Amino acid sequence: MIDVSPKFLTLRSAKAEGVLSAPPEVIRRIAENTVPKGDVRQVARAAGIAAAKRSSDIIIFCHPIPLDWVEVFFELSDSTMKVTAEVKAVWKTGVEMEALTAVSAALLNAYDMLKPLADDLSFGDIRLVKKRGGKSHFTDDFDQPLKAAVLVISDSTFAGERQDKSGKIIKAFLEKQPVEVAFYEVLPDDVEKISARLISLADEDKCHLIFTTGGTGLGPKDFTPEATRPVIDKHVPGIAEAIRRHGKERTPYAMLSREIVGLRGDCLIINLPGSSKGAEESMQALFPGLLHAFPMMWGGGHDKKEA
């Protein structure tokens, strides 16, 4: 199976369809509900819903998903019955296989009920019509890469006594985004020096994004939030909440982190944990949705994503 544990929950939906072909007399009996085995559409609907909920039992690499909604619809014509299934779930992976399984099971059950009535039955053209949700739905494009800085806050790393890991993880992650890492620096746990560098990166170097890593815990030298708070003009608490919530789902220690996030002008400043695992999980929690902050800041609102 694919490891989906780094992913965050989003609303996922999928729609699939397929077609059963039969002589007009058979289709008429479906419509009139005179098939000897019973109501074809009701049985097929129930089979489709049940199958969607058990897709992982028959599709090897399918994840068990807590589905929020499944429905199966039917449309009759002179010689066909089209089956459409729609599925929704708030989960880490998509539900297209569940929708396709629902259609397949509905068609199989309909075929079984109708086969005594005709020899020339067939079904097929099972396909995914649309899907929605996941990271691909929350991406933003930019004419030029966003300019970013990564600041590692650590006395021991600044003194050369230990190697940086978290900053390099953040930098490597950003290089896969529409982001240019223009600055990668190590600073000591000094409030004045951290504040001064945040101000210069935002005001003089015109960075769009600044990530700090380290100094967000409860230790005697953890002062990054204190250095950040007086620098920002507008707090963005939802981003910090997302970081802590995502981390708390993986380790209880995440609740001890004090990172803050805010704007200084057009620059978004984000405190991240100092542990390499915490930094990586935070980046996974934030992207790609974080990038939508910039169209909003530039006056674009949510229109693109709500369309």
C-alpha cells in the first residue's frame, strides 16, 4: 500500500458511471418493476452502496476509507440502463475506486437479475467521470517563484557544535514548490538578532516567505516566538493551529510547541519546530494550501478555488 500517513484530511468526492445494454423489452420490465427476481434498481443500488464500503476488501492496494456518503442513480433509455455512483469522504486519499466499485457491483447485480430474460445482455464503459479533493485541488500558480528564507535558530548549530537537519529538510521541501530559497542562514537563540534579521528579510530583501526552525518549545533558550511577535503586523493563527493539529495527530509532544505565524507587510513569517521530524510534518501540513495566502494578499480572494 502507499503510505498516506503524511497527508492531511480533505473533502474527497468522485463520480463514476457505466452502462448496461439490453433489449427494449427488458428495459421496459425494469421500468415497470416486473422482473421475476424483484426490483432491479433497488437491488442494484443496495449492492452498489455495499460494494463501495467494502472496496478495500477486493482491491488490494485500496485503503479502508470511512465513507460519508454513497449514492447510486439510474437512467433508462430504450435499450440501456446507465448507472451513476457518487461517493464522498473526508479523508487522506481519494474515493474514485469506491465510485467505480459501486458502479461495477450495481451492474453485476442487475445483469444477474436480468439474465433469465435475455441472452444478449452486456455491460461496460465503466469510467470515472470526475473527482475532486486532495492536494491537487489546492494548488496555486505564480508567474515568478516566491522568494523565501529559511532561518535555523540554534546556539549549538550557530557555534558549529551540531549539524542542521531541520533547516535542510525545509529547504529541500521548498525546492519542490513554486518557491525560490534565496536565504538559508543559522542564527543564535538571541531575540534581538532574530527580530532584526526577520525585519531585514521582509523589508529590505522583499521575501514573500520566511520559515524559522527551532526555539519554539519550553526550553530556557526557546525565544523564537518572542522574537517574532513584535515584528509581525497581522497574526495568522490558523496556520499555527494547522501545524499543531497535524503534529498532535502524530505525537502528543506537538502540543508543547509555541510557534506563531503572521504577516509583516507582504511577507508571511512562520515559526516551525526545531526537530527534523516536526519540521517535515509541518511542511506536509501546510502545503500546497499555504500558497493560497498570496493570491488573497494580492486581492484575488478565494474565487479561483470556489469556482
